[in-house]
Amino acid sequence: MGNELSKESRTNLSTRLGTAFIMAASATGPGFMTQAAKFTGNNGASLILAIIVSIIFSIGIQLNVSRVIGVSGMRGQDVANKVIYGLGHILTVVIVLGGLIFNIGNVGGAALGLQVLTGMNIKLASIVCGIIGALIFTSKKGTSFIDKITRYLGIAMIIIIGYTACINNPPIKETFIGVICPNDIKSLMFPMLTLLGGSVGGYISFVGGHRLVDAGIVGEENVNEIDKSILSGIGIVSIIRLLFFLAILGVVSKGIELDPNNPAASAFQYGAGTIGYKFFGLLLWCAGTAATVAATYTSVSFLQTLSIMKNRSKLHFSVCFIIISTLIMALVGQPANLLVVAGAINGLIVPIVLVTILWASKKQEIVGSYKHPLWLLCFGILSVIILTYSGLLSLKSILSLIN
């Protein structure tokens, strides 16, 4: 009996870590690095407030989404179809297209990292990274192998970013002042929406919930395990985001202007010379590869029930998703502005997703006898109002990037 409980405990811990790191992989890919470096260059220490606010909102939004998905045992598209039939199909189209856009950037980010490390041509590097991503999904160990890959890549990212943040010597005092007294709160609206979009927007808000459904951690009796997994994921995301911000701020605070074409790379190079640049290459390869796996896994999970896919078809769809992303990246090149735009647009999608989830939390045919906590419901409603308002304020900035 004791051995069985011990085995179950180890399995739950493994699943929790897998869920946490695949969430982190989704929220800290090349898109985030491009966005965070750009916004730190523009806003300096004040950006810390936008980061902290986005983390707070992430907690409430992820718990709302993952609890309803976990308790119901249904994926996001099925929950949406139970609320209003057809809504799940629309959600699938939006999520998969958004995931594809991000995946082009993810493959591009991994390729750029490989180019920095080896000097390889960017198109050839894109193909190599695409092949690596596809091979990960062909493993016979399935999701357990994906869990391990994202875990190792995530740990490597924390070590690299943490080391760079230390040697760049960021101004801690200015950072604390930025939290209490930012220079221009209104100018932080667009960065906050974009960073939040990169934390919980589009497919990212469903990563944790779908991973738990696949692992069979569902039902009201597993609410505590669901919460622990999601909070672990947000914790890892927060550590990576804060360390990365400090690493970039350490360079910006010295009056150094970042290269607008590749702000993150220039910050690492200015901060630690050639070694820092190579570290950035390794970091970007880790982030791009992990994010490619996470985006593919979640996007294909949206097609799974709607397309009535079998396990073999899921593998084929995953490989095809990566191949398409790789070919577009190799032919068109890395869409740097597109990553920022995609993050912002994903932020605009969050209120729609959240309204659907909050509605579902009150439908007995979806959650059964489960009673959604009042504080989560109130937090969700407040998030919808604030994010809708900030999204409207940020539309001008989004349109200027598109143009």
C-alpha cells in the first residue's frame, strides 16, 4: 500500500513539474525575449511594474481557466462548445492560427541561437531546428519525453539568464522605485497587455489545463493538484521573466542603446562580450526549442477532439505543424515585429476566453457539483473589465506596429 502511494506521489510530482515547465516554455520563448528587451529599452526600470501586474493577472486567469478545464475533464474547445455550440470551433481556428504565428518565431528564435553558436546559415539552421522539434514528437515515450525536454531546457534558461543578470549588475534600487513610482503609467499599458498576452494569451492559457487532462488529473477531487501544478508553472515563468528583465536593465541603465533589430542579443553582448553573445545563442536555442514543443503540443490538442484524431494522427499533425512553421521561417525569415503584434493580439483574446470560462464555471453540465470560488469569479470579472479597457487603449500601438 505504501509503495503504491509513493509511486502515485512520484507520478503526480512528475506531472506537476512537466506541466509547470511546458507552461514556462510557452510563456518565455523568443517572442517574450524580443518584447521584454524592446520594452526595457523604452521604459527602463519602470517596466518592472508592467511585469509584476502581468504576473498577478496571470495567476487569476490561469487558475480560472485550468480549474474549469481540469474539473470538467474537457479541453478548452469542448468547454467552449458546451457554452455555445460552434464557439469551440471558432476558438480552435483562432488558437491554431495564433500558435502557428508564434511557432514561426519560435523556430526562427531557435535557428538564430544555433547560428550564433555555430555560424550556420539561418535558413539551414531553421531546417535543423525544425527537424529537432519534429523528432521530439516521434519519441516512443510520448508526453513524458516532452516533459523531460522542456524541464531540462527550462533549467538551462534559468541558469544562463541568472548568471547574465548577476554580471550585468542591474540597479536594484531603481527597480524598487519603478514598482512604487513609475515614470508614466499610461505608457506601460501596451507593454503590460503584450507581456500578459505572452503569459496567458491565445494557446498559452490552455497549456497547463490540457496537459493535466492528458495526464488524467481531472475532476473536483484533484483541484488541489491542479492548483499546485498551475502555480508552479507561474512561479517558474515569473523567475525567468524577472531575471531576464534584470539582465537587460543592467545594460540599459548604463546608457547603452540596444540594437533595434535584435535588442536582446545586443544586451547580452554589451553586458558580457563575446561570451555573453554565445550565452545568448544557447539561451535562444533553448527557449526557441522548448517553445516550439509547447506551441505544437497545445495547438494540436485543439484539433484533437474536433478532428476526431487518433493517436497516430496526433503525431502526424504535430510533425506537419512544425514542418509548416519551419518552411515559412526558412522562406520568409524571422518576423520580429510579428512576434510583438501576436503577443498584443493574444492579449486582446484573453477577455473573450475568460468570459467563456467564467460562464462555463456556472454550468452544471460542464463542472458538475463543483462550486467555483467567489474570489476567482470576481478576479476573472475584474480582469475582463481591465484587460478590455487596456486593450482598447493599446489598439493604436498595435496598429502602428502592423503599419
